Amino acid sequence: MAEKFHTELEKLKADTLEMAHLGRFMLRTAVDALIRQDAELAASVVARKEEIHRMEVRLEEHCYHLIALNQPMARDMRFIACTLKLITASLRIGRYGKVIANIVKEILDKPHIANLMSIPHMADLVIDMVDDAVAAYESDNLRLIDDFSSRDDTVDALRHSIFREGITYMMEDPKNISRCTHYIMVARYLERCADHACKIAENVQYMETGERVEIH
Amino acid sequence: MSDAAIITTNNVNLWYNEKQALQSVSIKIPKNRVTSLIGPSGCGKSTLLRCFNRLNDLIDHVKITGEITLDDENIHAPSTDVVTLRKKVGMVFQKPNPFPKTIYENVAYGPRVHGVRDKAELDKIVEQSLRHAAIWDEVKERLNDSALGLSGGQQQRLCIARTLAVEPEVILMDEPCSSLDPIATAKIENLIERLKEDYTVIIVTHNMQQAARVSDYTGFMYLGKLIECGKTGQIFEHPKEELTENYITGRFG
Ligand SMILES: Nc1ncnc2c1ncn2[C@@H]1O[C@H](COP(=O)(O)OP(=O)(O)OP(=O)(O)O)[C@@H](O)[C@H]1O
Ligand SMILES: [Mg+2]
């Protein structure tokens, strides 16, 4: 009985990791498409929207099913709780990827202003956070997430600086307004993705130790 | 634990002949709360439960060391009267064991032994106890029928009424639902929830979901030791000890 349940939990974990990797991939690919102004690559991200939604529904159902049939406790309960949060976070990250991909075609007409400012750098930091949070879930290694608070601060600071820089370009030339507004929005989406990475990290911490922490 | 303790054990060891069945068990049982004891078969749950009203005294070759207090009084002190102790600490067993007498007599028996003679007084105790045990409505028309004609779940509630009739402070229950169907079990569980208003309940159960549902505190025992005891929510959400974690998630052995 317990053995069958634990085998099912392993399967749930593998499937959830697959979904997390898809969400992360959509975000990474969207940012790459933005940097390279590659409409085709951007379209390939948008095309995976349905797939990640289906994964979310299927995995959530799997979790509810396991809860109803096994009434999990202690570590098993915390694992499923964390998994549910990771599923939601992965969907959101994937969706932000899709939203960024949709922006790509809006600003194909001209080269980027100021090489996209700090957006590529910010995206690298955010995606590293997503990777480490997911890897911590996979490997139970809390060291991967122990500096999330300061990494999140850096991401927030970058968003703020992109905002201020964007405003400057808009004031210099009103023709920049539409383009810079998109940049500011992208920075905002990336910051939200870092928040989701922090949420995942908080839940991994809970899964491992039973303690609730808050990462700002 | 924050709640005031009614029973406290301090370093209790117990041997059946050469075999040690309890090893330095120190536990506080909070008053007016439900405490459950869980753990694998043979870990000493029933033995510990029987310590609380000295039922182990009835078994040959039992040796106990350490201290057990009820209301701050040592239950092994020479001044403690075992009959009074067992009146204060009642017990309900795994298999319902009504006397082969009428329903009325089953409940009236205890108070009679303790000197209640007045018929009106006995009637009152019987009705109150049966009401308290949530079985009154089912038996009030047939109080003079044999208790053996009741269903298993009804018999178990009758046994609880019998225990309540002598106004105990603590009620010990050793797997009280293991021979009952889910509906009868639910009735007993609801009853336990209400009993804690007036009594302290200690329940041994193999059913972890039941322990989680009915108890405020849970103690986990393993090989004669109390490994961990704490608020039920904490034990089932994030136990401190890995052994407890492994047991309640079925990763044992
Ligand atoms: N009367 C007895 N004489 C000798 N050994 C006993 C006696 N009663 C219990 N034991 C032993 O003491 C140990 C603890 O028994 P106990 O009945 O307390 O376990 P338990 O946790 O209640 O188990 P179960 O869940 O199976 O009821 C066991 O090894 C058992 O064999
Ligand atoms: Mg037993």
C-alpha cells in the first residue's frame, strides 16, 4: 500500500519537474526571441501555451487523487503541498514567457534601444533563480536557495533601474514611448517570475523542514 | 505542552518477567484533552495505558519502576486505594465486553459497587450516562433487555456509559473502534469529542487517521520508548523525529 503510494509520488515528482522545465524553457526562449527579435522563435513559445495548461490540469488532478485516496501525512503531505505550489508557479512562469513572446512581434520594426538596457542580464538572474528553486525541489538541497532573499533584492533593483532608464528615453523622444513601455512591462514580468521562484523556494523549505519562511 | 497535566509519568520502566516492555517513559497527559498513543504492534501502548490505572498489577511477574502521578498524587503510594484509582481512571477495551445482564444493570453495576442504593438516584445515573454516551435514544425503550442483544457499536457505547457511570476523571480506550464499522466508529469519535468537555481521554489506536481526527495530542511509541509527543497537528504535519516521520508515512522496516 504505502509502497505503491510512494512509487506514485516519485512519478508525480518526475512529471512535475517536466512541467517546471517547460515553464522555464518558455520563459528562456521568449527572452531569447526578444533579444534576437526573432518572431518565429517567439511564435514557438506561444504555441506551447495549451500544452502547459493541460499539464497543470492533469498534475493537479493527480495530486487531488493522491490526497483523496491516501490521506498523506507528514513528509508526504508536505511534498504534495509543495508540488501543488510548484505546478502553479510553473504555469505562471510559462505564461509570462508567452506574454513576453507576444511582445516580440510588436517591436520588430526597429532595433532595440540601448541594447534592451539591463533586461538580458536581469533575465539571466531570474532564470537562474527558477533553475535553482526547481533543482532544490528535485534534489532536496536547500543550499541552492539560501541566498534567495538577496538575489530577489538584486532583481527588484534591476527592475527599478530599467524603469527609470526607460522613462529617460521616453522623455528624450516620444517615439520611444511605446517601445520603452514594452521594456518596462518585460522587466515587470521578469520580476514576477523571480517572485514565483521565491515562492517555490519557500515551499521547498517547508517540504524539507516543516518550517514556514518568507522570502522577500 | 501548554495544557495542565492530569497524569504525569516520570522515567517509567516496566518488565514482564525478564522482558522490558517500557523504557524510561516520561509523558504528561493534559487534562480535558484527548491524547492518542500510536506506534507499531508490540511497542507498549496497551502496557502504558494499563499503567495509568494499575491494571498491570493483575498480571503476574510485572515489575515497574519510576513514578506515575494522577492529580499530583503518586498512584503507587501506599495511601492510594486501587479501587478508587480505577474509579477515577476508567477503561474501555478493544472488544466491547458488556456483562451478560440487562442494559440497565450494566450501567448501574458500578455505582452500586460504589455504594449507590437509592433507586431514583440509580435511574438518574443510568439515564445520564447513557445520554452522555450517545446511546440513550437507541435503548431507552429496552433498558431491561439483555445487553448482548445490542450491535457491536451499541455495545461499545454501552461500555463507555458503564465507565462514565462511576464519574471517572480519565477514560482509557484501547482500540475502541477496531471491531466497529465506519458508522459506529464515527459515532464513537463524535462521542470522544464531546467527552473531553468533562473528562480526559487517552486512546490507543492503530488507525492514524483516527488519531489525527480525534486527538489534541499524539504520542508515538517505538520498542517500549516514547519517541515523541506533541500537538496532533504538529506530529502529523511535521514531526521532529525521523522515526515518527517514517512511521506515519508508512516507510517503516
Ligand atoms: N501479559 C504479558 N506478559 C508478557 N509479555 C507481555 C504481556 N503483555 C504484553 N507483553 C509484551 O510487551 C510488549 C508490549 O506489549 P503491548 O501489548 O503493550 O503492545 P501494544 O503496543 O499494545 O501492541 P498492539 O498494537 O499489538 O496491541 C510486547 O512485546 C508484548 O509481547
Ligand atoms: Mg495493544
